[in-house]
Amino acid sequence: MKKGQKLKDNRTVRKEYQVIVIGSGPGGATVAKELSRAGKSVLLLEKGKDHQNLGTYPGAFAMLDKGGFFKSREGLTLLKATTTGGATTVYSGSAAMPPEWLKARHGVDLTRFAQEAWTELKVGVLPDHLIGDASRRIMDTANAMGYAWEPSPKILDTRKFKNGKCCGANTSLGCTCGAKWTARDYIREAVGYGTRLLSETECTGIVTENGRAVGVETLSGGVSDRFYAETVVLSAGGIPSPVLLKKAGIEEAGAGCVIDPTVLVYGESPHGGSSTDPLVSVVTWEFYESHGIRLGTLIDPWLMTVFNGVKAGVRSGISAMKYRNLVGILVKIKDEPAGWVNGEGQVSKALTDSDIQKITMGRGIAEDILRASGCREKSLFASPVKGAHPSGTCPIGRVVNRNLETAIANLYVCDASVFPEALDRPTVITLIALGKRLAGHLTGGGDS
Ligand SMILES: Cc1cc2nc3c(=O)[nH]c(=O)nc-3n(C[C@H](O)[C@H](O)[C@H](O)COP(=O)(O)OP(=O)(O)OC[C@H]3O[C@@H](n4cnc5c(N)ncnc54)[C@H](O)[C@@H]3O)c2cc1C
């Protein structure tokens, strides 16, 4: 099946599988691909549609929960996508190896699996001529000020760039140029190896017998059904996974949540904006270890930016209208676990004082760089804080063991919910590595 071709469902032919995977984001898609490649019969359930109107505002609003306005009770926006491929459909295509603390503090060594993913997805920094003029200017300005910025590793196939450009800011609406890897690519491979994909099919419960998972209950088009398997892998993402675990009787799921809070700091540049540059083509990690802060270049699509600008005030709204000249710097921080996800999928999450201090510090650095790069003082504004990586709700060591198994035998979790701390970095390589490692464990062929 070619990239861009609709992923076909193969409706209920059988009821029994060796493995059922719930959710087709990077965690679930990897497990499905690896296990079906190893010869297992796999059913992959996906609640969302296989949306095809990528690169459009209606498409993005349809894929993102509540059109991108899903919020915690305290009003923090949390981004989560319900569509084949999960949040990778709208992600920025940045890559990072798993954090060293995952092994040091939690005993989970993903190095071999992450290196395999890195090679498989041909991760690399963009050549200088594809970084984008505005982003390069930010990097050069920052480095002239004494900071340490560098090109970021990306999961982008530069052969698909058209006239030296990818989708730029509109990557966040879904990539149309085909350069960005998404979990849909792995789903396609999984289907090629024999995985049965049922999209628009929600898992509504885990079926257990004598403390073991034996299957799932589903709902599709108003019709309930049951499927059975020797092993069930829950990969529904940071917010839905604890809901299903709680329903299955694992009460401690959903206690605590991290989101990698993010703000975008904008400025109007006399040299031209960054909306056509690849997202996050340059970054700095220099404050990661010491302060839990990362910065990189990123600008939202036009409509979201204007919305952010108007929300920040009249003057910012006017600056945002000059979109073509806007440059954006993303500030992402490592937040403290706080709040909960309840059995209905509602989230309580507020920033702590320490989180706010980090955001303030990151924002200050971003503003200094924007000023030094020529942006007018009066044009500077920041977006509201958002959480693009809801995770840590079923952490390793508390809800799942190091093999990702829950207290219910044969029920595993493989998605961002198992992160034991906020990653504060691109999550996808870590998730793929977790999926590869779990597949190795389930086939008895890999270490764990
Ligand atoms: C705007 C944005 C930019 C990002 N940029 C980057 C980046 O550059 N690099 C990076 O590495 N990461 C990035 N991320 C983060 C990354 O995309 C996510 O952390 C990652 O996709 C999480 O993967 P997951 O498998 O845990 O879950 P998800 O991607 O959330 O996938 C879960 C899937 O399960 C499905 N599902 C949910 N409930 C059910 C159910 N009951 N039954 C069946 N299916 C269900 C959902 O529809 C979804 O498809 C970004 C995220 C966002 C939102």
C-alpha cells in the first residue's frame, strides 16, 4: 500500500487473535507492525477515522479532540488526536533519543531499540539549505549571544521536499508533501504483514477472566462487539489508557499527569518569518539538564497564530496579522506530575509554581533572542500554555512493570502513559523503542 493511500478496514472476519492492540499511535502501530511481522495474528483497533483531508483546518479540527480545545478542569489546553496514527498525524517530526534517566532512574534501557528506530526512519539533521532562512537566523543570533543552538534531528524525508520546502507551519494540520513520517506508515506496514485494522472502532472495555486479559469489548457504528486474544496491548494514549485501566479495576491508573507544557513566543521580524521553514529545524538543549527547559523554532499555522495573538491582546492580534513576518520560538519544559485523569476521561492538571518559573525563564530567553534578531519589542507576544504530550498517567514502576505489564496478566500498556516522568523532548523515538522492546518480549526474542 502506498503512502497517502487510504488505510482499508478489514471488518469482522474472525473473533480471535493472538494479540489485540488498542490505539494506532506510534506505540500501538509499532507493536502491531513488529508482532505481525513476526507472524502473530494481530487486530489493531482505532477509535478515530482514517482522516484524509490533511493540511486543512477542517481536517485538523476533526482529528484533534474538541477541535484542539480539549482542556483540563483548570483550563490548560491538552492536544490529543483521535485518528489513525494518533498525534503523529499533527506532530512536528522532531526526533530525540530516549533520555538517559530512563535507564539510570527507572532501569529501562531502550538504547538498542531506539538506535534501530533511528536507522529505520532515517533520522537526521536537515542540510543547511533546508533549515529555513528565519530559523537559521535565530540559531545564528542565539549562538552569537553565547547560547548553544544546533540543527535538530528530524524524521523527514528530504527527497519529498518540493522546491526546497516541506509543509512548514502547516505540518501541524497534517503533512501533505509526504516528507514527514507518521505512525500511519507503520500501520501500512503492519497491514501488509497481515494485521487486521478496524478504524472507527472504539475499545470500550477489557474482558478479563480469573485475573487475566482475554479480550476486548468494542463499539463501532453503534454496534457492540467482543474480540478475544491471548494478549491485549493498550496503546490508546496518555489520557484514554488510564480510563480503560480504571474500568478494568486498576484504580491507581490516572493518578498524576505530565504534559511537557509549551508556549510559543512570537516576534515580527524585518527579515521575514518562519512559516515556511520546517518545524523545529533548530533547537537548544543547553538548559535541559540544569533547568528542564528546551527551546526550538516553531510557528503555528496562520489561524492558530492569529487566535493566539488576539487572545494575548489587541497589539499582539495586530502583530499576528503580519503572519508572513512572524518568527516563533517554542519553549517546552519538564513539568512536575500533578492532577489526575478520572474514569470519564476528565483531566485535572494545573501548573505548579516550579513549572511557571521554568516557563518564565524560557520565555525570557526566547524574547532576548527575538529582540537580538531584529524583532520589534512591541511585536513580541506569547501563546497560552499548551500540553502536547499528555503522559505519565500509567507510569512504569507504579501501574505497569518494566515489561509494561499491568496487574492484570497478559494486559500490557505501550504508549506515552507509561512514561515515569515528563520526557520534555520528542517522544516518538522513545515510544517506537518501547514498542519494539515489548514486541521482543512478547515473541520471546528480545531483552526487556
Ligand atoms: C502538536 C504536536 C506536536 C508534536 N511534535 C512532536 C515531535 O515533533 N516529535 C515527537 O517525537 N513527538 C511529538 N509530539 C508528541 C507525540 O506525537 C505523542 O507524544 C505521541 O503521538 C503519543 O503516542 P501514543 O502512542 O502514546 O498515543 P497517541 O498518538 O495519542 O495515539 C493513541 C491512539 O489511540 C486511539 N484511541 C484512543 N482511545 C481509544 C479507544 N478507546 N479505542 C481505540 N482507539 C483509541 C486514538 O484515537 C489514537 O489514535 C507532538 C504532539 C503534538 C500534539
